[in-house]
Amino acid sequence: MVFKILKLSTSELFFMLGILRIINIILQIMLELTFEDKKKAFQNWKAF
């Protein structure tokens, strides 16, 4: 029982770490983009 809970918690922990890493990468990309780049990207996105 304890081992089952431990396995579940560790797998959930790795899952959460993966999600946090993806969010961190997205935030870094957003921060690297300047305001003009964001404007262009938004206009290109609207063009689709």
C-alpha cells in the first residue's frame, strides 16, 4: 500500500516537473520576444 502511494506520488511529481519545465520554456520564449516581435507574431496569427 505504502509503495503504491509512493510510486503514484513520484510519477505525479515527474509529471508536474515536466509541465513546469514546459511552462518555463514558454515563459522564456515570451520574455525573449520584444514587443514588436509580439505584435508581428500576433498579426501573423490573425492572418491565419
